[in-house]
Amino acid sequence: MNSFFARLPGRHAALLALGLVLACPAAVAQFALAVSPPRFELTGTPGTPLRNVIELSQVDVRPGNYTVRTADWTFKPDGSVEFAEPLAPDSCRPWVAIERKELTVAPGRPYRYRFEITPPAGTAPMECRFAILIEGKEQSAGPGVPIGLSARVGVIVYVAIGGVKPALSVVGSAVQQVNGQPVPVLKVRNDGTAHGRLSGFLNGTDVGGTSLEFTAATSPILPGETRDIALSATRPGNIDAQVQMRFPVTVRGRLEWGESGSTPVDLRFVP
């Protein structure tokens, strides 16, 4: 996904799909901003500036006024994200320079917002992770609304320094309820030094012998973390058809991660 529309309510709301940035409709005051890309996955060298651009497009007939700043973030077990403006221990945000802290984006003409990361010379191998928060300036509350409203979007940046890499493995499995439906879930551990994501397809069958294809959620697994990764089922050759899985379900194959890593899967899921 190369862009997203952010319509986020609440002065302190910031929803992020990490691998993604999430968006939801605001009931009263809202802004509309298209941001591309929603995240960066970069490689850096100590002592060398790394420059990139976020493209901001105002999806409205009126100009949008925004503030920009950096933040640290935490990816919680439930998939939600918590941003923190105070520097976290070992934060790499002091290496980050942003173009400006306030800007106006006019409709019909994308704004190319620049930022730069310069890891100091001699930096030990690590993964630098931070967010760039883009926040709409607070709008006055309308009649009957007791507080002003604004919104913000977080663009996540990962910078691999010194050849750090993920090392993912499946260490368990379960069936969990997701949106009221039972779903097969992999428990994935990252013993590496950088975040990783699973990709690829798995083959499977349900208890009735129906052939299925499975894909893993693309949530990031951070170094030292074990995270639940849900599997989505489709019918081979028809990814748009709804699938009602009948358990037990057997799933086999390999999922890929990183540049050349892969992990085998051969599991039977029973609620």
C-alpha cells in the first residue's frame, strides 16, 4: 500500500499499522492527508547521512496546516502502537533531522517533506527505529462539542546499521478468536538483531479435505520478541471467495523472511 487516507479523531489519537498506518473516520472534525510511503525500511552506514522524502497530499479542497515531530514507539502484543515523545533509552532520534516543524499542504500539489538520519561514526550494529508524527493543528470545536479536535499520523522508520538481520522461527501455534471467528495463529520468535516479517503461501486442508491456501499477517516481529501471527485462508485460484474453515486444519510449507531466510511450517490446528 503506497498511500493511505488519515481521518483520525481525538487530540491524542495515533493509529498505526506497523506495517502499517491505520485510519478511521472522524465523527466531527477531521483532516484528510495522503502519505506515501507509510513506512521506511532503510540501510544506514555510521558517519554517512541518509536522506529520504515523505510525499504529503492534501485530500481536501482546503489547505491543511500540520506540525511534524519525531517520537519513539512501542508495538504492543495486541497490535496497537504507543508513541512517546520523551527519548527512550538508547533512542536514535538524536540522529534525526526533519525539514521543518510546521507546514501547510495545499490541495492538488504534493508536498515533498525531507528528513535525514546520520548515525554517528563508530556506531555499533543496531536497528534504529523511530516515528515521524504528522499532526493536524487543533480545530475549534463546533456547537455542542466541549473540546477542540485534531488528529495525527505516524510514519514508521527502520534503519538497519552494520548488517543487522532478523532470525525468525515458529515456536508454537494456537487457534484464537479474531473478529468472532476461530483463526490459526503462529507463535513466531525473532532471535535476530533487526525486525522481520513473514511472507509467502502455505498449503492446507480442513477436516473435510477442502484445499486451502494460507498467508501470514505481515506484522513486524521485533528483535527478542515472540509475537502471535494470524493465518488467513483463501481457496486456491480464488482469493476473493470467503472461506469457512472447518477444524481441525492442517497447514504445511515454508514462509520466507528477510533477504534469504525461511522457516518451515507443518502444523495441525485444533480449537
